[in-house]
Amino acid sequence: MPGADEPLPLLNVFEVVAEEGGTRHLLAFIEAVRAGSSGIDPRSIVGEITPNDEGGYDPTSLKLNPEFIGAFTDYMNEVQAVEPGIVEQARSLPSGWVYIIDPRHVEEPDVNPPETDLVGAFAVDDIGQLVPQSFQYNANHALIDQERGMSGLFTDRRFYDWLHPPEA
């Protein structure tokens, strides 16, 4: 359990009773305390995951929630598309793409990341500006990688705060 000055985990598994009976295990990008007080917004549910025999979860069982991917795409188009580093990259890549690499990728800068660490890309027009609303999520990106662990996206507090604005 986190100490008093440690932040709560942003990624949690919730066991919920399914309408058709039985239980489902939802992986959600929301603090447990917030989920308990205000419920779980469907956009914060990363997907459904299956428990394994050892009491943990099988990362290969993750069934992505399209609403979460849609929310993440909206965040990229609204917030990240105006980040100075991304805008600068676009200037040097007219008629190309600005690729977004998962923060967990810590290899040498000259080493191409595996496809599972490629989050997605923004289209760049012929004068080096990002095409509005052009972010495309890479369907092969692994939010949970067997060897490399959780995506660094789950440590992005800006994305979390965008997804969960302060309650009025």
C-alpha cells in the first residue's frame, strides 16, 4: 500500500459482477479511490483481462476497449498535437509522419523500436505542419508487453488528468 506521500496507482483491476452473471475483470486507468467515489467512466476502462491460476492476470488476454483507444486518440489530437517537440519534428518531415514511441522504450536512440512500442503517428502536410485530427493509434502497440511490462502511457499524469478532469 502506498505511503501517505506516495501517489496511488493510476492503473487498477476491478472485479465487477456481469449483467449475465459471473464476474469480469476490468483493467482501468483510474485511481481506486476515485473509482469508488465516482464510478468508472467507460473511457477509462483499458479492457477486460483474465485471471491466471497463480492469482495474477494473463497479459495476453487483454481485450482492448475501443472507447479507451478513442479517448486516447482524442487526447493525442487535442493535447499532444500542440506539444513543441512534436510540432518541431513535423517541421522537419513535410509530407511524412511523426511517430510516437512508447515511453517504456529505452533502447539506443538509433535503434528502431519494436512494432509493439510504436504507439501511433501524426500525419504531416507538405509544409511541415501536423494535419489536424490525424493521430492514428497503432493496433499492434502493446499496452501490456510480456517482456517489457506496462506501457509508459500509464504513467502519463497529463493523460490521466485529461481523462479525469477535476470534479465540479
